[in-house]
Amino acid sequence: MKGSVGNPLHLKSVNHISLNCASVEQSMNFYQNVLGFFPIRRPGSFNFDGAWLFGYRIGIHLLRAEDTENLPRKTEINPKDGHISFQCESMEAVEEKLKEMDIDYVRAMVEEGGIQVDQVFFHDPDGFMIEICNCDSLPVIPIAGEMVRSCSRLNLQMMQQQKPQVIQQL
């Protein structure tokens, strides 16, 4: 939609992502023990198998697929596939833990303006792609508008502190 600016739908945040899975139990185990989510209460009025998890201010809703044989299972780890990305504290610790858990992953690196972002990609039990990165070092710069945003509050605070210096240099 050309010309849309601001927040036309008055959104506040991402609430949850919903994933179809072959086994709710296997997927719950993965999201709890690999990614650190915890189970939360799910409305009892649902008449289908599933589970809700929460962590990092986002929910993951697991839904048992009606046709588990035809789930689109990915085997090749391709960073260009659709995925959800999580910021981490230490890429080295992430890789060490993935090796320890015997989870196959692919490393990638993005460089922009001298800033390097490290990434690892791997699949959940049903082939949904997960990315872990140190992306908060890369500023989010709008194409139009005047406000520079960052992936993290820390980065934003640092940029706001540097802003007077940048203005003085101009």
C-alpha cells in the first residue's frame, strides 16, 4: 500500500506465531529444551490438540496438523527459507550448545557498513527454520522518515547518545 505511514492498525507488538506440527509433545520438548520457552495455559474450549508456550515476550502456539503425512518438512537448511529469528547474548555459546545437543545447523554472516552480524540456522522437529543471531548490532534505518531504529534498546540508546556527536560533525 503506497503512502501508508505510521501505525494504521495501531499495533503494539507481535503476540504469537502459530506452527503446525506432527507431534505436539516433540515440538513442546524442542521449544522448551532448545529455545527456553515455557508452557502456558491454553483455552480449554479448543477441540483440537495443541499447546501454547511463551518466552522472550512472544507466544508460540503449536497446533497438531490434521494431516501429519503431508506437512511440508524441510531437510536442507537454507537461510533464505521463512524463519523466526532470536537475538542471543553469545553466538559461541549457541554453537557450543547446538553441537552438544547434536542439532545440525548452518552458519552465515552478513556485513553492512563495517558491522558484522553472525547467524546460525537450524530446524525444529517439523522443519520450521529457526535463526539465532547477534542482529542487534545492525541498526534498522527506515527508507523514508527521520527516525533511526535499532533491533535493541541498548543499540538505540547508544545511537541516541551518539546523535549529538553526528550533528556536531555535520
